[in-house]
Amino acid sequence: MAIKYISYDPNVLEGQAILDNFVRTQRILRYRDNDKVFERIKRGMPLYEVESQEVVGKNSNHNLVLRGECLSACAYLKDKGVKVDLVYIDPPFASGADYAKKVYIRRNPKVAEAIKQAETEIDSEELRNFEEKMYGDVWDKERYLNWMYENLVAIKSVMSDTASIYVHLDWHIGHYVKILMDEIFGEDKFRNEIVWCYTGPTNQKNNFPRKHDLIFLYDKSEQYVFNSDSVRIGFKKSTKTGGKTSLAGKQNDSVLEELDKKGKIVEDWWIDIADLGKVHTQDVGYATQKPEALLERIIKASSNEGMLIADFFGGSGVTAAVANRLGRKFIHCDIGINSIETTRDRLRKAGAEFEVMEIKDGVSLYRNPVQTMDKLKSLIPGLRNEDALDKFWEGSIYDTKDGMLPVYLPNLMDSSTRLLDTVLMNRILKEAMPDLPDGTKRVVVYYIDIIDRKEIEQFIKEQNNTLIEVELRDLKNVLDDVVVEDDADFDLQQIQPESKVFKVWQVCINRFFSDRVNSKIKDFNSKGQLQSEKSKKPFNPITLSEEGLETIEFLSLDCASADTASPWHSDSEVLIDRLGYVRKNGKDTKELWNGTIESERKPLRLKIRNICGDETIYQL
């Protein structure tokens, strides 16, 4: 339940678009349900409890890696009085695509050691992998625009007076979002429509291949930061050798040389920045990852050193990484656990200092909203699809006394359904329930958040004109059972390494079992076997060793505190890449993981992350 609601803007005007500087009585862009977003905006941004998960370094700049939704993140920042100097967001494009990452089975440490002794190179093509769904960009247009409108209004509320915002989209929905931004920020605050062009293979044959993205640049006020000289690029060779008077004013070698040294101001079509497919050294294995050069240009142009840069759909963490490298402070926000872990590891390697925090809103109890929704159907006992019900109801549960019970579940991808308030309850009572089949005696309404349970129960009592009973259930009680901790067997001992003067503490992992990973592998093998039977082609299933150590991606030791409520402090850590090589305490090595992790101080807690990204903490 939200602690309170934070106003988007203290000067909300009735009867006009929120934050609209044209004083209209109607929205610019009219579409289904676009008026409903105003009720939520009037209520405010939901503020939830925020819990510290880990602190890396001293973090004197208060850099933040925040797991949570954009709205909740903005509520937290506004409550703390934080103002952001530059925003870059790369939100879902409403493309209808599902995005997944490849999950690689690591090398068994015993096998890895044998490979090392034989001095053979590990072939990445040999590695077995399966896909793990990260998020689904599946929206209908109207819901997407409502969601985007509310996010943009929230972001504007935490921007400083000199701040700018870059919104990165493509052809799917960008033209609609441009109109939303005109309404929210003002047409006069529009600065650029940047076209980022790239090349690459395509299978499009019925149209011209779509090889560009759109980036809209708006400012909060006329006092915005823009450093054109920081992002100049060199003149073309033909321009320099031609000695064009438009550049030099006269054909003079020294003048041309000076111009060449200074370079020209970047135009609004960017063809000189390659997409990630051509910059393999930056690849962190994250879908939709953007190249660092793109963010470097944006950050240099629209911020100064020491300013605060925020990305509320942070993905691979490229914004935070580049901001840190350029001497800026950063806030990385994302709802997905894979984004948080990828960014955390990326920043750790770069030597950044930051704090990892999580918004306890009940939505991110699992990996991401899409996976949570998929999991819910299997977690609610007896829930099944029901042809007799419309799509408003998720399905039904059969009760021996009352028969079929229609079940309502909030859509975690639709912020308008997160909070069970009188508006949503009225819709259930007046629109959904009267259309239920005759004989329906009871419905079950699940909620993530509720404005006030007693108030809602009283509202039902007063407004329910049917004979159908409404049963309210807290969805978080179901979500609490989603994450099953992994099982590990390990030994802790002091050893005397040959290369060191003093003894060190060593944790040796003897066995590791993840039910989630094993289930994913089982599903992969089952599908592969079926395809093999159909195609008559051989299929080599994924098999794991008895120890299961090849399903471990990351280990960390906390020597500071054994208190489960304390933020994690990584005194020693090992990240195992897909080839089996380790990154120790942020530094890449050519060592193969040997099944252990060491620390100079006695460790009190052990954290193990499996290859799907689930983390479990063990007391030592």
C-alpha cells in the first residue's frame, strides 16, 4: 500500500490539460480513455517504502540504481527534494515485440580446470543456452499513450529549471508521443527531432528497410544547458580540401586548419554513431542496448560536470555508465531485475560508487511485470480460463458451494489498474458484474494496492446493485510465494595460498541447485525434443552435472554484517562470464572459475546469483 501520494505539480488547474501552457479545455490528442489519466494525475504519484539493497563504495555523490517503476521512482525523488538536470529515456516502443536474453550454461569448474591444463581455448559456439524473457513490449496504442503521458508528467515534476529531456523512440509510436510532449512541455520547448541512422542486415522485402530511430529533445525552460562546442565533429575531407568560402570566408590554409581543429556543430541527423552490432566490446548481453557514443553525445551536449543524469527506463545501464565516466552523477531506474543486475555489474567494473535500492510496491516482487503475470495464473489455486466470461475477467475458480467464481486480476503493465480505488471498483460493479452469466453468486477481486480497504468495502455495500458478493484478496499474499530460494551446499575454511603471506577465508561451493533454472532447462529440452521429432533432426539436450555449479553466474561475500535487514556490502565478489572466466572485484581476468570465492576478512553472508538472475543470501 502506498504511504502517500505526491503531487505532480502544486499548481494543477481544473478544466485543462495538466501542465498545459496553452490553457485548453481539452487534450490535444484525443483517444480512448485519455481523460481517465487525469483522475490519477490529480491523485498524485504513489509513494512506497524504498529499501536499500547494497552500497558500493562511499557513494558521496549519492548515485542511485533503483529497481521500480518510473512513477514510483519520481515520487521518491520528489519526496526527497531531488532535482534532475538531464533525462534520457529509451522506453518501450509499442512495437509488439517480446525481448529475451540468452542464458548461458557456465562451465563446470572441474571441466574448466581440465581445459585450462590442456591449454585449449573455449569455443563460445559450444556453449548451451536458452532464452529468458525480459519484458514484452505488447501494448494497445491507447493504453501506451496513457501510460506514457503519466510517466512524462511525472518526469517533468522532478526536472530542474535548466533540465532537458531526450525521449528515444522509433516509427511505431513516436509521432503520437511528440504530440504528448508538445502538450506536457509546450510546443515552444521543442528543440530537436534527432534522427539516428544505422545500417545492418534486414529481411524486409515489401518496404524500404527501417534503419533509424527518433529522439525528441525538449527543455523545461528557456534557461536550458546546451554545449554545442562539446560535441563538434570534424569536417569532411571534401569540405576541407575544397576550401569553401562558406567555411573559411577566404581560401586560407591556416584558417581551414583552425576550422578543422575546432570541427563543426553536429546536425540533427546522426549517421556517425554505429549501432551496438558493430561495437561488440560494449555488449553486455542486454536486448535493446544502445551504444555509449550515443549517450556520450547527449550527455556532453546537455549537461555539465557534476550535474545529475537520470534514465527511468535504464535497461543495460549505458546512461549511468557514460554519465559516471564523464564526471556526472546518475540515477538508473528500471523495473526488471536483469536490468538492475546488468547495470550493477557494469558500474562495478567501471569503479563507480552507488547505492542499489528497491521500491517495495508489490509489483517487482518477481522478475518483471510480464513474468509476474505469467506466473500468477499458475499460483492462484484452481484458476482456469473461462469462455463464458469476457476479457475483463482473468478466468474463474470453481467453488463447491457457489459454483463458478469470476476472477479479476490487475494488469501489472497498466498503471491504471494497480490501485483499487472507488473509480475502478465502480467500473467492476456497474460495467463488468451486470454482464456476468446468470447464476453467478460471487466474484473474486485481487488487488496490488488499495486506497483504503474499509472504504472500498463500504463503497461496495452502498453501490452494489446486484446479488453478487464481492470478495477482496490481496495479490501480494500470492506474489510472496513466487520466488523460491536456491539451495547450496558449501564449506567455509581458512587457507594459506602459496602466493600470499597471510591466510585467507575461502568458501567452496560443493553443490548448487536452482529449481527455476532446472525448470527452464526442462522446458527447453522438452520443446527441443518435440521439434526434433517433427523435423527428424537430432537434438542434443542440455544436461547438468551432479554438482550444478555451471548454473552459477555471480558470488559475493559480505564481511561487514550478518543482519538480514542490512544493505549488502560486497567485500569480495566473483562474476563468471559465459566462457567460464571470472571477473574478480570488478577486474577481468583470464582465470577460469574453480568453484570457490575468497576474502581476507571472515565472511558473514554469502550471495549466489543463478544464471537466470535470481539471488539467494546464505548465512555463514
